[in-house]
Amino acid sequence: MTKLEKLIKNRIQETGPISIAAYMSECLLHPELGYYTQKNVLGSRGDFITSPEISQMFGEILGLCLAQYWIDLNRPARFALVEFGPGTGTLMLDILRAGSSVKGFVEAAEIFLVEASSKLKSEQQNKLSKFDVNWINDNLLIPQMPTLFIANEFFDALPVKQYQKENDLWYEIQVGIKNDQLELGLSHEHKTHPELETRFRDCVTGDIVEISEDATRISKSIGQIINNEGGCAIIIDYGDWHSLGSTLQALKSHKYTQIFDQPGEVDLTCHVDFESLARNSGCAYSRLTTQGVFLERLGISDRANQLLENSQPEHQHSIISAHKRLTHPDEMGTLFKVLGLYPSDKNSPAGLLK
Ligand code: SAH
């Protein structure tokens, strides 16, 4: 039993079953024993590999997309560039390198990173040491100026609560203990939640709905800044427009495992409910677009060909396979989606349609 499992069981024994969100928070972000706070989670030797870690092309394309948005804003002399959950800092580094080909873009950027893990913060510090970087909380207290947000595989890491519809009432799915083992069960009393009201009619008995209060709060803050100051957000993650059913999953060493397997040692994520992010932001939002289509629209194939022309034969295979991994429907091209948020009187970011 991991130390964290013991702590969680003690908590449940003292105060009763806890929400899945509370379980996820403990597992992912416990200051000493949490998954993101103690482990090398990313990369081929970690538990999962993300698009920016697969290839520089991903961050370069996003960098140029953001730089184009800055040009469309009439090149403000100062703007905030905010990344949520920057991991090892690779994406921001690639954004800034590609963005430096657009005169004035990097110089105008004030960089803000939202990161909960002090271990990853220090990796970001090392990787981005040439830049002036600020770390902030997800309450987004930043100076008032046009703001460009980016988030890749951040929202899937936010805790969710799960509710199940039974006999025309909602009950919460909670984590309790049976025979000394963690297990899921329904709350004794029925529950209400403002976000459940809109889901009542499209659900039948037995359906499960997931709600991320953190995602709602953060998308509201993003939307307020975009509407008041100008700017946009590009959110990339796996998930769909409308979520239904439990999407909670656990991953260790690139393989799926059980959600109660070694708490704190495995990654726990949920599919992102993009409709909820879009509507809660209060901004205009783009059509939800697959990652493959988005990257192709912005020229990833041209970039791959350019890299191929300038590379040694032994590197060519990895460029071709990275391009395929990022864009092909059987790989990350379809499962991953891209959502743009922007003010209603402005255009959507490049690569995303209104
Ligand atoms: N965007 C990176 C990393 C994705 S992993 C990439 O594409 O490679 C998820 C990232 O979100 C990690 O940096 C993790 O520490 C951070 N994170 C997870 N939950 C968070 C929270 N509640 N607040 C801030 N950062 C969080």
C-alpha cells in the first residue's frame, strides 16, 4: 500500500466517503506524495508522452498561430502569454523560438506559467532560463493587457465530480472503503449541482455526468480576461464536445491501469467536456476541431518537409513518424481536439473556424 493510499483511507475512515474530485486532487497534487509533485511523469521514460515532447513541429505551429493573433491585434507593445500546465517547458520554448521569427512578438510578451508542481516548475525554470518568466496561480492575477492563453493536456488533469441519475434524482459517485479496499459507491442522499440542471433532460437512469468545478472556474476567468482585454485561448486536449459516462482513467508506463492502483504513482485523467469550457467562458468559441485538421491547416506537412530536407538520413524516419503521430486519425489526430476562445467581435485564431 502506498503512503498516500494509507492517508486517503484514514481520511475516509474519519470523515466518510470523499468525492472523486477529492481523490484525484490527493493523488495528483498532494504536496509530497502526489503524482505531479514527485515523479518524472512526461516523456518516453515517464508514463505518457505529449505532443510537444513528440516533436518541435507542434510548438512551432502554435507559436506561429499565436504570433498571427498578435499581428491581428495590431501588434500591442505588451501582451500576456499565459500557459497552463507547461510540463517540462518544451511547448513554451518552441512557441518562443518560432515566434521570434515574427518581429517584435517575443519582445512584447510577458510570460506567465500556471503550474502546481514545484518539481516541474524547476524544470521549466531551467529550460526557459533565457526568458523572464512569472509563475502564477490559476486565479490569473495578471496585469490588465491583451492576453493569449495556451493549454495542452492541462484540463484533462483537473479533478472531476461524477453524478449518476437514478429515479429522476442525481446521486454522487464517491470513493469509500469496503473490506479495507478503496471502492466506488453512490452517495446515500441525492445531490444537486447548478451544472447538472442542463443535463437532466439528455440523461436516462444510470447515466453518469462529470463536472469539473476547477475547469468551470478557470474557463470563466479566461473568458473575462479575453472579453475585457482582448486576446484568445487555444485549448488542446482529448475529449469531446459533450461528455457522457465515466471517462476517468489511470495510466502508468504508457499502459492503462485501475484507478485505485498505487494512488500517487499513476496518472489519473478525464476526457475534457469542451462544451462546458466553451459555454462557461462567456466568449465566442470556435468549432471544435481535431488536432490533425488544425495542424494540417496551419502547415505542419510543409514544416515536416522542410525539416526532412535539412536533416541527416538517420533522423528522417523520426520526423515522418512524429508527423504521423500528431496528425493521423489512428494516433493523436482525432482523439485530440482544439478549441479557440476569442471576443465575439473578433476573428477566431488561425486554423479554427467560427
Ligand atoms: N502541457 C504539457 C504538460 C501536460 S501534463 C505538455 O503538453 O507536455 C499536465 C501539466 O499540468 C503538468 O505540468 C502538471 O503539473 C500541471 N497541472 C496539473 N494539475 C494542475 C493544477 N491543478 N494547477 C496547475 N497545474 C496543474
